[in-house]
Amino acid sequence: MTRTTPHDRTAPPTNGGPQRGVTATTFAVLRRHRGALAGATVRIVGLSGLTGLLMTAAIFALAWPVFTRMRNQRIWYHHVEDPYLHDHTDLALVALCTLPLFLLLLGAGSAALQSVCSRAVTTGTQASSERDWPRAAGRGRLRPVLTVYTLRGLVVWPLPLLVSAVANSLTGSHLDTDEQILAPGSWPHTLIAASPAAAIFAAVLLRLALALAPAAAADGLGPRAALRRSWSLMWTRAGGARVLALALPLAALTAGVLRLAVQLALPLRPLVRTLLEQATGNFFAAYYAGILAPVIVGILVTAALTLPLTYTAFAALHDHLRSPHTSPRRTGDEA
């Protein structure tokens, strides 16, 4: 007996006629809705960049005592004519404590843009009856898509982090000879030292298996149902191969654009460092701000150029794989 489960209550594929390929669909949607998608991208990336800039400024202000102590220590060591190598531990702790805030900002911006791109795929190459549908799409599915990002991160990344921490505690180079439990060169030592690479490989495979979950959530499913949908589509006849064939070139494109954008933004480093040092008199605050400036610009430029293409492509792939014409076997449709 066939029944419909709650997590399969989504609209059928948008086109009633023969389906085009994922690439053709992606570029047709981007061309048809280029104005709406460009406007949504500028708003979302711009607002995320402004929020991130304000957060960074607030964190620098909170960490100012650390920068002041580093400056004072540098002055003291210069006075006694000793070399000064500043300790990064306090700054690393500040960065680690504030990392969840930036991950939340990244997830919220990504969820909003994913919702808009998925709505564009659902609308297809036809004109939408709603004049302001990008704003409505971004708000309407923001919470479930953001929840999917959170759940997916909790599923994928704890294992490699835990394995890396355990391997480092047992085989790290910081251990003295009398602290080493496993003899270097022995097969247990070799296996444990190689375990982080295996854990990262497993995490990447798991991440690919859940790559379609945000598109499924933006399409109307709940967070857990979206994760199940992505997992089931990954193991259809063509699902895994098509996800991999789409993810690899998009990842290469994103990495290439990021590297190019950061390299082009490198002239900002001495400019920001000079201006901030003149304004504050603190070399270390200016130094780290100069390091961050081209990276932040590169991330924002990369997001604006690649994320609409990436999210639209994965939304189109999800739309194709869930079609009964291309993937008749769907987990949850059969009891």
C-alpha cells in the first residue's frame, strides 16, 4: 500500500512537460529571475557584511585589553633590548568564543539566500504573480532552513573534531618522550595518527549525502524531514553521482573565486593597518585588522558571485531527483 508521509507533502516538479537537465534549468532560472536574485543577493550579502563588520568591531573593542597588554609587553621588551614574540593564546580564545556568532550570521544569510533561490526554481521560467516574492521567500522559510544548517553541522563535524583531538592528545608532537603512550612508528601510533584524515573523509561523504537538505527545507519540508529526504535521494540510482558531479565543480569554482578575490583585496592590508594604527596607536590591533580586511572582502565577494549559482543548482537538482520521472524510488513513499 502506498501512502504519503508528512515529510513528502511538497509540490510536484514545476514543469509539466519534459524536464531539462539540471544545468539548463539552473541557467534558465538565473536568466529569467536575474533581477530578483541579484537584488536579493545584494541585500542579503550586504546586510550580512554590515552585521559582520559591526560584530568584528565590537569584538575588537572587547578584546582591546588583550591588544593593550601585547603593546605594553612589546614596549617593555624593546626597552630591555630583548626580542618579543607575542602569544596568540588569548586572541585564539577570543576567536573561539565568538565563532558561534559568526556561524549563526553565516547560517542566517545562507538560509535566506537558499530560500530565495529555491523559490526561483519553484517559480521556474514563468513570471511570478507576487511582485515582492524574493523578500517573502527569504522570510518564509528562514527558520527551517537555518535549523537544517544547524542539524547538519551537528551531524557532520563533531566526529572529525573529536577524532582529531583524541589523535593529537595521543600522538601530538607536543608530547615529551616520557609522556608518549604509543611508541612512534608502531602500527597503533600510525593508525591513530592517520585517523583524523579518515574521519574527515567520512565527514565529507556525510556532508555530500545531506547536501540537498537545505533545498528540501526551502521547498516546504520540516528540518528532520529535509535531512531524511536528502539522505534518501542520495541513494537513488543517480542521486549520489549527480550530487558529486555538481558539488565538485562548484566547490572548485568557489575556492578559485575566493583565492582570486582575497589576492585582489590584499592592498587593503597595509591601508587598514596604517589607518588604524594612526587612529589608535596600537600596532597589534591594526596588524590583525589588516590581516582580516582582505579575507572579509574576499568572502563577501565570493558569496555574492557564487552562492546564487550554487543554491539555484542544488535546488534544481533536488527538484529533478524528487521527480517521479527521474527518481521513482523515494524513501517514505512506501510502507
